Amino acid sequence: MDIEGYVRRAFAAGRGEDEIVGALAREIAAIKTQISDESASELARAVVQEVKNTTGLEGDLFAYEHSGVTMGEFGVGSRGRGDFFAHRQFPRIIGNAAAAVGVDEMDDAGAVRAGGQYTIATVDGMHSRLSDFPFLAGFHVTRATLRDVYVMGARPVALLSDIHVADDGDIAKIFDYTAGIAVVAEAMGVPLVTGSTLRIGGDMVLGDRMTGCVGAVGVADHLTPRKETRPGDVILMTAGAGGGTIAATALYSGYHEVVEETINLHFLRAAEALLKSPALAHIHTMTDVTNGGLRGDVYEMAGTADCRIVIDEEHLRSLVEPRVLAMLDALEIDYLGVSLDALLVVVPPAYADEIMAVIRGAGVPVERIGRVEAGPAASVLLSGGKECDFQPRFRESAYTPVKKVVDTEPRDFDEMKEKVRAAADAAVAKKERILDRLRKSE
């Protein structure tokens, strides 16, 4: 519970100060059962005072232009159309940078030239629904961030961790989370070298919620970003059993035995084999099936490379781990719209067999699933020989009971887009004002 947010909303609703203090004190006492009513009231009054002291501040350093659109209703973080649109605002805010692969290319990692090689950096947030399962959270986020390095054609050399647990969370969470990271780090020979540990919101967030991220740094001589996808290429995909998303689906839908299927290093082993093979030089693009599932990733690839990508469903279902696929089918979850943690490889057809031989040599199944054609950016699915809808949804497939409830598009999407774009415009303008101020002060 965000008690500072609670107070701000209460003041905005016109509630009186004494009423707010009393109501907040009761909420605090309900969560922090070990403190007295007097202490709860004292804390509530302190929060109210801090909110009063920081309300109504104006100017670039204190205020921002509100969009009137919330993260949840726009689907930010939910790997669908709203999320993709929001992420495409970041390049406008960040501006031009001397990057070999920058944020405007929508890859999961960026790259810069350094010391004659490419240095790759990426970061992944832990799955929000794994807060009560710290080991799984740490394991899957580490595997995810290493995937993002590997798919750039890079060798990971270091990991970093950031972990935040709310004020009432058990300290053991940060240790269990770190153990999950360390398992992947040690198995893959990539050291965890630094990190940060904090409380979510300091004293302002009650409860035991956990969130965090793991970042990775890699080095490469040959990059395989999405922009290198070319007409005439073919698309290969490895088998996948999912990661944090599939684990959360299994946990919250009562398929607990399926979680075990997600504990593997198949993707990383396949990518590592490719990095050690001369075949790497022939690969144009690699990416992982995560953001909104195959629907989302193919859509983003087509847009980045400005080409038409055709996916044939014939072999797709066979590449999903059987117990995972059975669970998704039973729960009526679109397997093309969730993260499968499979590896996609885009390569000229002459080298497809060589690439598949390397991957199969690492013990990972792989099949040819599609092709790249010239034409306007588009993603197409062939099913039974017919072209079917393959656009990303507003959100990724609803994969937990709660997500099925909130899986709606409550407002006019185009209207929301304009409001979000205006908020990004305001951030760009503020950046320029502050930069101008700093330049004038030098």
C-alpha cells in the first residue's frame, strides 16, 4: 500500500485532514499489526504533513505534464499495442546518441563501439507476479537479461542486480532472489559483480511486495540486431518452455507442476553454441520470443526492418513444450501471444541447415517457421494455407485469472495515444529547457 499516494488522493477528493489521519492510521495498523494505535496515528500525521509540504509545487523541477492516461489502462508493461506505442516515445526523449544499436531500433539491448569491439548493455525487470516466489523471480529475470545479450551476437561478461522489497517484507526475500540469480550466473560462467538493495518507496509503501531487475553487459565483434533482417531471409525458431510468464501462469492457475518445465538453460546453451560457431557470421538477426509473444516480436521486427514477415504455423505448436502447450490450451490462452522464451534466428536460406545443425547439436529442437519478403512493414500468419490475423493485441494474452478480468480496452485508443504523445512532447521540451539552462551556466 502506497500511503503517500493514499493521502494525496484523499486530499484531492476533498477529505479533511483529521479524517485522512484517522483513516490512514487504521490502514497502517491493519498492516503493521505490531505497532500501537498511537504510533500508527503519529506516522499518519507525519505522512499528511509531508504531503502538504510537497503539494502545489510548480516549475520544471517539481511538476510534470499529466497525460490523463494511466499505465494500466494504456497497457504499459503488458506487451501489446499500448506498450509498443509508449516505448516508441523514448527515442524522441533520449534523442540522437552515438550508439551502434540505439533505443530507436526496439532491440532488447543496445550497443556502442568501445575499444575496437561492441559493448552491449541491457536490463530486464523481474516478473511482477513472482514477488512471493523470489527464487523463481531471480532465476527467470537473469535468464531473460542474458538472452538479450546473446541475441545481439554478444558474449555476456558481467551481471548486475537491483532488488527492492517493501517495508514489511522479510529480509530473506533478497537472499532467495539473489540465489536465483546466482544459479544462472554460475551455470553460465557470468559473474554477478554489483547491485543495489532498497525498500520500495522507503517508509511510504507498506506490505511485502518485491520488485527488481537484473542487467547484463556483453562484448561482440559481430552484431545481430533486428534492423539487419532482409528480404529473402528465412526465420528459424527453437523450442521453448517459457520463463517468468509461463511460471506465473502455472502458479496462479493451479498448474504448479508446469513451473518445473521453465527451469532450464536451453535457450542460453543454443545461443552459446552459435557464438562459438563460424555460422554466427552468417546470421542477420536474433531475438527472443518474449514481448507479447511471437505476435509482438514479429510485429516489431517487421517495423524495425521495414519488411513483410510471413510466419507459417505448421511447426509452431510442436516447438512449445507439451505440458506448457496443454496448459495454455486448457486455459484458452493464445500461445502466440505469450512469452515462450524461444530463440528466433533470421538467416539467408543457404545457411539455414548449418545454423539448425549447430542448435540441434546443443540439444535444442529447432524448425524453419517463416520467411522475410520485400514490401511495406507487415506481419502475417499462415494457418492451414490461409493468411490469418497476426497483429499484436492491446495487451499480451491474458495469462492469469486477474489478467482475464482486466483484459479490456476501456477507452478510445487513438485518443489515449494523442494524450501519451503530448506527454512525451512535454518531456522533450523540458529536457531541452534544462539543457539550455545548464549550458548557459557553464
